[in-house]
Amino acid sequence: MSLQENLEFYTKVTNLHNAKLIAVSKTHPVESIQAAYYLGQKIFGENRVQELVEKYELLPKDIEWHLIGHLQKNKAKYIVGFVALIHSIDSWELLLEVNKQASKIGRCVACLLQVHIADEKTKFGFSEDELIDLLSNNEIGKLQHVNIVGLMGMATFTDNLNKIGSEFNNLRRIFDRIKAQFKIVNVRMEELSMGMSSDYELALAEGSTMIRVGTAIFGKR
């Protein structure tokens, strides 16, 4: 299918589930993003800070940029001025650094806490216990330049659909637990970012509010 047909399909799917479509544009050229933008797509996700910054400089400023890849602390300063959402907060130290850099420019940055739900050790994220410990820390409510608006997770890379569905279900359970258990001024469970090109249907069935789709929109890199 064409880029337009792909975008129309995934936009329709997400609209049916009251979710958002993040077009993952990593490694794709500016021209492809520009084409998708003119077709009406306004939310794009990038994995690498350097690539994100370069594309931000070249593309329309009403694009909503999401950082969906691992973020190193020393690179937070390059994106806090414009990023709409950081999906990959995976440590207290990183959250502190984002808050510190955002405070320098008087901005409040929206973030998701990344949860490790897969079997693969190569994936980043908090365990459920680590997440509860983090949110039980009274210091978190004192961070005035970050808003934690939800969770993000990636399922195991496998053909076992039952396993993937179970992992998404577990993340949704954690999301609901946090929503019920914690009342913190800068923490609210509104967004649940899970599901990619290969497993978005399972994610949406488990309550995902954001799916991250790249290959199925732009084609193989």
C-alpha cells in the first residue's frame, strides 16, 4: 500500500480505540516525514537524540516529537526544549536530569516511565517493584519540571501471541494499580504506550492509548 493508504488505515484503527498513532520515523529521510506530515500525520517518534534534533531543525515546528528510544542522561539537555513526550524514563537519575535541564529553560516536560515486561534482558525499564519504590519516594512530587503521564513497555520479540498479549495485560494491570494507589501532584496515569507494527492489535485490545508504528507505515528501512 502507499504511504497515504497506510496512514489512513492506522489512523482509522487508532481512532476506533480512542488511541494515538505515533509514526516511527527513525532512519527514514526528512522527505518521508514531510510527506506524511502533509497527509495529516503530526506525531512522530524517534529513537536517537541526534537524529531527532536534526529532524526537528529541518521540519515544521507544529510536529509533535516523541523520543521513544533509550535516553542517556548526558543527552537530555538537547531535547528538553522541544520534545512533546519522552517515553523512555527508566531510572530515578534520568528523571532528575530531565527535571534539571527543563528547569533551566522554565519548561515542564511530559514523560512516561518505561516498564520492563519482556523476557529479553536487552530491553530497558523498571520492574514493578522498582516502579512502586520510585513512586513511593516523597521526592518525586517535588520535581516541578517533569510530569509523569503514564507508562511505556515493549513486549518480547516472539511469534507467541499469547505471550505478547499476557505481557501487555500485565502492563495494563500495573498501570491500573498505580492509577488507583498513588495520588501525586505531577503523576497521572493517562497514557499507556505499547504496541508496534507487529503487535499493535494485541496492545490496543489491552488498552493501549498510543501505538508506535514505523515499518508498517514507511516500509522497511
